[in-house]
Amino acid sequence: MKLSELPGRHSLFWKLACLLVAFCLLMIWLSWSWGRYMEERNQFLSSDARSTLSRYAAQAEQALQRGGRNGVDDWLQSMELREASWVGVIGADLQSLSSQPLNAAEVQHLTFLRGLDWPIHKKGRPWLRVPFPQDPAAGILVIELPERFVPGKYRVFWRVITNGVIPGLFTLLLCVGLYRLLVVPLNNLREQANAWRADQLSVRLSSGITQRPDELGELARAFDSMSERLQSTVALQQQLLRDLSHELRTPLSRLRVASESEQGLPQLRERIGREVDGMQRLVEDTLQLAWLDTDRSPLPDEAIQIQALWEMLTDNACYESGWPSLQLQCSVEASCWVRGNLNTLAQALENILRNAIRHSPEGGIVRLDARRDGEYWHLWLEDQGGGVADEDLQRIFSPFIRLDGSRPGDGGFGLGLSIARNAVQRQGGLLWAENTGAGLRLNLRLLADDGVAPTDAIAGKPAPTGSFCQTQIV
């Protein structure tokens, strides 16, 4: 695996790896430390047993020093009352220091004596040797380990605890960690998907999931973005349907009134044609706005010279509006080339131009200018229509918004700027409005094209300054 293919430092992979490594190290440490502790508890004498047996050896040594064999005999008789085990005092030559000699079975046991620090096996009760504390060469205490000192009484119980219960608890904690790390976020995603299925598009995930830096956080943010996109799309379609039905009522009402009037046939035909053209334009603009908002397939892009595009659009605008070309001014340099789709960009700029002409006074000036801004071109189109209120700078891009109070169809349907913004955004650009004092300025931010030769990028033929390939705009 290449270094570039490794997961990022906030990846879920590292969280899972750290969790599993910590679990494995914990189990290894538990097996070593707890197992060692239980081994000492189950196979070695306890500290109380060692101190008691060492005290017995000291008492035997004192009995031997005070009374010799008779003293040892007296002490052994007292031990018979204390411990239900065989007890003897043996010299360095493995002979009894009491008056009672050792029999053959006892001598046989002396060859398998264990020290106090030796492990104690669970088969039988071993015989232990405990040297005299002051003079080990003088003798040793030999004792069959009393039943109460035998370790490992709860060996099976502790084995179950050590090898079963404790690893099971740690494994349960691991499962809880994995559940909180993986399953809880997935359950929240499932709940949001179920909310979508129930048409609850306003439901959002909690910030605890969306702010995670790992893959699940990215998935949660993608879910929220998708939810916002679905909600906005559905809301736009519903709004378009409501507005379209509202806007169609007026021309239909006028058609009914015209059909019932006593007008002549030529006037009736002209009236019906004008109303039908308006309704057709309304339906086409509405469908185009819905298409721009819902279709996210990439558009074919090409190099576009803004100066040439402006000349073509102003020719059409002057013909339609009757404005002289001197009132539509362009200060954009011939080197201003942008990347985009010709048809959609031309339609966006045409809608902006028509809006500026419609709201400018007679004899007003509409001016297009641009400047280079890093990898982008910043274009702006200014009119002299007086501008709009600051609170309406965003509303003018909403569908069916007409701030001048014009009747539907006479001054447009309020869809031009909505279509323009969607068209620009589909090409990765931005469109916003601001007041200049004398009028409204609409700003466009488009990606620059620096790899264009001074030829027509679409037709592949020389394009002198001021000309443009007459591509059909749909």
C-alpha cells in the first residue's frame, strides 16, 4: 500500500485500530498480571500460613534449647492439640530430636520435603521443612501441611472468574464501544432515512454526528446536504406549481372576458394570440427554471469571449427594445475569456440585460465591465433604474417576484433573474446584486480561461475582435 493510500488521521480506521489494539493489550496484561496473582493465591502458601509455620519452628527451637528431648516431647504433645497433622523435629542427620524415633513411612516422607516458598500441588497434603530461625544447622521442623493452610480451595471459582467472567466483561465493554462508535450513528442515519420516507424532509441529524471528523461524520454531512437539497427542490416545485397556477388564472380570465365580448374578429385574434404567447412564455420559463434546479448533470464547457457574446446579445436587445446601441456600453477587454456553457451563459446574461433595460429610464445607460480576480473574472452590469431596497437584494432572485407591481406578462413574470442565477451556478459561478446609488449592479463571478488562442474556440476559425460565432441560443 502506498503512503498516499493510507487513511487520514481522522479516519474511522484509526479509531477502530486503537480500540482493538487497546483491547488486545488489556487482555494480555490481564492474563499476565491477574493470572500471576491467582497462581500465587492457588499454588503458594499465604503469608499467614508462612508466619504461623515459622513461629512453630521457633517454638520447637526454644523447646529444644530449654529441655532437650523432653522439652521437644512436651512441645509435640501441645502441638497435637493445636494441629491435626503430623509434626516432628529433625536434626541435621535426619534423626528425630524427640524421644520417639521415626518409623519407615516417616523416613520415606523426609526424602520429599518442601520449603515454605515452594508451589503446593493440589494432590494430597505435602510435608514441609521449616529450619530453625536462630540456628538452622541445629534442626528443622517437619510438619504435614494443615488442612486450613492448603491453598487453592476456591481454585475452580477463581478460574471461572479469571478465564470467563472478566474477559467476558471486557469483551462486553468492547462491544459497547463498537456499538457507540458504529451502530448509534448508523441508527440515526436510518431514522433520518425513515423520516424522508414519511415526507419529513426538515429532519436533520444531531451536531454530535455531523461534527465528527471521520467517515461517518462525512456521511452524516452528506445526508444533511442531501436532505436540504431534497427539501429545497420539493419546496421550489411546490412553489412553482402554486405560482404557475396563480399566474395562469389572470390570462385565462382575460381570455374568457375577451371571448364573451363584442370585439371584432381581428381584435379578438390579436388579443388571444398575445395572451397565448404570454402563457407559453410563462410555462417555458417555469419548466426551464425547474430543469435548472433539478438537473445536476455536468454541462459541456467551452471558451467564451465575453466581449463578442455581449455584442451578439445587444444586437438582439436593441432590436426588441428599440434602444440605440450607444446606450448599451461595454468596457470589457478583449482578453476576457471564461469557461462555461455558451447557451446557458448567454441566456443568463440576456435575462440580466433585459431586466436592466426594462427598469432603466428612457435615455438611460446600461454598462458592462469586468476585472480579473485571480482564477476568475468578475463581471458586473449596471443600470440607472434607481436600484431596489436593501432587503430586496436577495428577493429579486426568487421566482415570480415583481417589485414594480407590474401586471403578470406586461413586465415579465419575475423568472428572469431566477433562471439567470441557476444558470450561472450550474457553471460553478456566482451571481449577486448590490445598489450603486444610481441603479442596480448585478455581479457575476466566472472561471477564467487562460489556455485560449486568439481563434474562435467553438467554430475553430479566426475570430477578430468584435465578432462572435453566431451559435444558436436555445
